[in-house]
Amino acid sequence: MEHTKHPKFILSVLGIAAVTAIVIVALVREPFPEPEQQFSVTGEGRVTVAPDVAVVRVGFATQPKVSAAEAVKENTFIMNRVLAVVADAGIKREDVKTVNYTLTPQYEYPDGRQRLLGYVASQDAQIKIRDLAKVGEVIAAATSAGANQVSDIQFTLENPEAAQAEARQKAIAKAQGKAETISRDAGLRLEKLINIFESEPPIIPGPVFGGRGGEALGGPVPVQQGMYEVVSQVTLVYEVD
């Protein structure tokens, strides 16, 4: 027997078809808008500033000792003496931290056979010096107290935000100037600014020179703090017509 479709079902199908037809017609009459034309330009700003804090790493490594306990004992004695003279130089406790401590066996290989030479204990402390005039004095004092390792002397900024903000302002101004010049030369009209991207390369230190730490007879170790260059790169994105 042939089944007869229910009238409500037929009306529903017709309704869906009608709505679909309306949507298709609307899309044909009003296609998706084309993306706005965009133009981007990059500017760079640089600010040179003097550092206001120094960071230096000082430490002591023993010669190979017969036992690990002996190596640790000597290392502890020397480093306590080093840290005491650093404190006497006016360095606060919160500006000194241990950044390395190792105890390792040392071997030698006579005739190709391994033989224990002894144990070496090594410890390094990172010292932040806020009075830059004392950098050489602190290094000389530490090495006079027994430190035989000095490395990673860095002059930096305690709070670089102000210099970074100034560099950013210069970068934006240069980017705006370039955008106006290039768009005018190309026959484009700048519309609204729609995006901005910033890149901050690492702060570039100036040259730093150090002496052979530990020359107590020669007075403070000569160091030169140099200058820092703070750089900001900014990209502006405009709509153009």
C-alpha cells in the first residue's frame, strides 16, 4: 500500500528549503567583506645609561685532598673568611648568595690505569655591589682572604624600566615618522592604528675590564663599568586607503 506523507512533514520540508534559499540569496547579494588593506612599519629607539649596580662571582676551589671531609673543611674555612671581609666592605647579607657548591673526586691515569688523586671542594658566591666605587676593593679583599676564583663581572641596572620606557617612546616616534613618510611617498592614506608590537632586545653592556683578582699589594683591582644601551623595537600596523 502506498504511504501518504503527513501534511505537517511536507510543510516543514518546504519551510527549511525556503529559509535556505533566503540565506543563499543574501550571501550572493552581500558577499563577505574584503579584508582591510594594512601597512606596517618598524621603529627602533636606543637609550644609553650608566649602570648602577655590579654583580661579581667569587669563590674558592681546594687542591685535591686525601678525603672528602678534608676538602670540605678547608673550603668552608676559606669561604667563611671571604664572606666576612665582603661583609666588612659594606655588602649586605641579602646581596650575597651561594650559586655553586661541588665536591668531586679527581683521578689520574698513570699507565692508563685509574687512580684516585683526591677530592676537590669548590664553592662560588654571587655578590651584588651597589656602590660601584667599591667593586675593585671588594674583589681585592675577597681574593686576599683566599678566594681563587673570580668571574662573571657584570654592570647592570637595578631598575631598567625607566630606560626601557624612554627607548620605547623613541621607537614609537620613529615608527610614526616612517609610516607618514612612506605612505605619502607611496600614495597611500593612513587610517587608524590597529595594532602595535614591541620587541625588547637584551640590554647591551659596555666594555668591562678586570685585573687579575687577588693582587692585594697592588691595591683594588682596576675595573671599568662602561655604559649600557637599552633598545626597544616597535612595529605599528595601520589600515590604509
